[in-house]
Amino acid sequence: MFNIIRSLNYTARRSIVNWITIISLIIMPLFVMYIEIILGGGEYSITPSAYFASQQMAGTYIFTLFGLMILSCNLSAGDAGDKTINYEYMAGHSRTSIFFARTIAGLLWGGLLVLILMMLPLAYLGIFNGWGPETDKENVILRSLLVIFPIIRFSSFCIMVSMISRSAGKGIALGYGSLLLVAMVTSIADEVFHKTVFYGTSYTNGYMLLISENCRAIVENGKKINIYDTGVSVEMIWKTILVSIAFTIIYLLIAFIYNKKTDRD
């Protein structure tokens, strides 16, 4: 299994598509912050606190999901077209080891790596500009870390659809279609039925963790500052974790059963 993971990592590191995706995930927050500074007349520096409070991080999360789709699908089924998996069977690897190797690689690249890239702005903005007064540092970090669960959940979904469709391209297309469908359904539920979906999808769960709508204004050193409520409730923590784990298990179980019972080409 570890040999398969090393092989997948070797191939992934030499994929132009993967590198374009990673570079885009790094540049996108910088571009958004640059626009924010330009609109603000260049009069201030963006801190991690302001970055979170302005909901730019939540907007970046939506963009991040598209990169996640590409990385997860490429690692789990990027070589499906050349029938590489058949050679893995011929080399004596079991279906179980092949499945878990591809799943682990997909989750590491599409889950853990994506989370690290998404949190990078908090690190380098904090180093250069300090944290800032708008939000509580510990709460924001906790919220950001909790996002790993919706990310792993969506990564598992992408791995499932790419394995079942036996194509990274089809997996990406289906993942993109699912995001559009979720966005449409949640919008209708909110506007027509006045029902807000929080934990039902990884899209809404992650976005909810990265926004804060409640704030109060204070005056500090003669300057008006909006202080945002970033408190993390126990309900938010356990529902995010349990719902995400439940869906992750369902997605991977479906993919595992399919790979176990389906003959390869």
C-alpha cells in the first residue's frame, strides 16, 4: 500500500495541473487582499483578524473547494484512463490496499494540503501585521481547524464519484455540479422557506465556520472598530465533527464496496 502511495505522490508532484491548482490556491487570497487594500485607498494593512472579519476567508473557502476537487480526483483516479490500476492488481496488490492507498493520497492532497494552503494567510499576515483587534485569535484558529472536517467530507465525496466514474475528469465535473446544486437548493431554502442549512453540506458547514455576522462597535485610540463575535459553541463543534465523520464514512464505504465488487477494465 505504501509503495502505491509513494507512486501516486511521485506522479502528483510532476503534474502541471496539480501545480497550477496549488499556485492558484496560494495566489487567490493575495489577490483578494490586494483588491481590498486598493478599495480602501491603500491606507491600512490587512491583519488576520480583519481578513476573517471581512468574510474574505469564507469566500476563499468556496474557491478552495474547486481546487480540492481537482487534487482529490487526480490522486484517486487520475490514472484510470491508462489502466494503471490493472498493473497494481497484477503486481499482487489487493483491492483493499489499492483502495486505501488512493483514498489516503486523495485525502492528503485534497484535504490536509488544501487546509494548510487556506490557513497560510493567517500565518503570514500575523507575522507581518500582528493579529488585529476585530476578532478573538483563539476562536478564529479553532474555527479554521474545524474546517478540516467539512474539507475531508467533501474530499471523500470527490474520491467516491471519481472512483465510481473511473475518471478524474468526470469526478471533477460531478463535484462541480454538486456544488452548483447545493448552492441553488440552499438559496431556495433560505429565500422561499426561510430555512438556513448549516451542517447538511460541507459547503455550508465550512462557510458557516468562517463567517461572523454579529458585531459591536467600540472606540479604541480615537478610532471606531467593529468587534466580531467569533465564539465557538459546543453544538457547533460536535455537530461539525459528527456530521462530517458520518458522511465521510458513508462516501468511502460506498466507494470501497464499489471497488470490491466491480471488475476492472
